[in-house]
Amino acid sequence: KQEVTQIPAALSVPEGENLVLNCSFTDSAIYNLQWFRQDPGKGLTSLLLIQSSQREQTSGRLNASLDKSSGRSTLYIAASQPGDSATYLCAVVDGDSNYQLIWGAGTKLIIKP
Amino acid sequence: DTGVSQNPRHKITKRGQNVTFRCDPISEHNRLYWYRQTLGQGPEFLTYFQNEAQLEKSRLLSDRFSAERPKGSFSTLEIQRTEQGDSAMYLCASSFSQTSPLHFGNGTRLTVT
């Protein structure tokens, strides 16, 4: 059974720092991995989707990598800003779960001005 | 705005009452999902539709929960005889295909008193 883990559960860094969020999954047979952002009391916003055949995706200051063999993905945020403060969740799609998303619990990120 | 729309945003109800939530997905998306999320957790899958067909329902979903998507467009989620444990954020999402990005609405926050 696929399990997704995000460590740490919370992270606080000063503005301007580059940072990395981690996501690990137990079964490497995934179709894709998606990173989301969630602001308090709101729904989720899709940030990046990496297909299983890809190794990374970039959007602005965000870069997501995927290493299927080791069951890991990272979300790199460059030059962090207070507006980046949110909870970041990763989720994988695998065939064994009938293409359902399997979610991590998220990392709550606080960027201090 | 052509994103996923959910109504109402908030619902407060007394235990034992029935509630119904509505989701309007992105128009060209044929897959529609319902999730439930509690504080500090990732979304928990409830059910999903492909067009008007309900293809999967979580075993966690009791008989008090029912969802419909009668014309393959909007969907409703009904909870009968609400319990305090039903208090959560109910999220709707849609996608174009089983491996394309998921787009979420802002959710309906249910409080059962």
C-alpha cells in the first residue's frame, strides 16, 4: 500500500533564503507526483506536476524534482518571500490505487519578514 | 473565473440535520472528486465521478453520505443525520484525465454543533 510522507511537518525560515521541502513515497510505481499549496481555510492550488518519465519541473521560483528509484521528490523554493507562507502538500498517483491521489500530510512553511 | 466553484463556503448545522453541498467543476473536465480534510491532515478521498458515473466510493464513506452528478456537470454531496465527527472541510476537485493536474475549489467548511 502506497504511503506518502512529508518531513518536516513545519518549517520557519527568514525571508530571502532558498529552501527545500521533502516528500517520500514507499512504492516507486507511480504515474505522477503533484505538489500543491494550501492557504489557511482555502482549497489547494496545483503548483507542479511531474510525470513518472520526468525528473523535474520548474515554474518561476519553484523547482520540483523526482527520483522514482529512491521514492523521493523535493520542492525547491528560491529567494523565499513572506507570501510563500502556506502548507505545501505532495501527492502521488499510482495504478494500484485506481489512479487516486495518495497524499502526504503537508509541510507548514512560515517565511519570516 | 472558470475555476472549480463550491457552495456554500461555510455551513453550520445541528447534529441530526441533513446538509447538501454543491460543486461546479471546470467545464471541460470529465473527472470530479470529493475529498474531506481535517486540520493538519492531507485530503481524504471520498468518491469520484467520470462524467455522470460514480466510479469509486471510499470504504470510509458511511451510508449517510451520498453524491450525485446527474448530467456529468455539477455534483452534489449530501450528508444525512449529521454527526459532530462530520465537521471538516469538504473539497471538490476536477481534472481532464486520470493523470492530469487536479484543480480544487475553495471548499465548504462544515461545522456540526
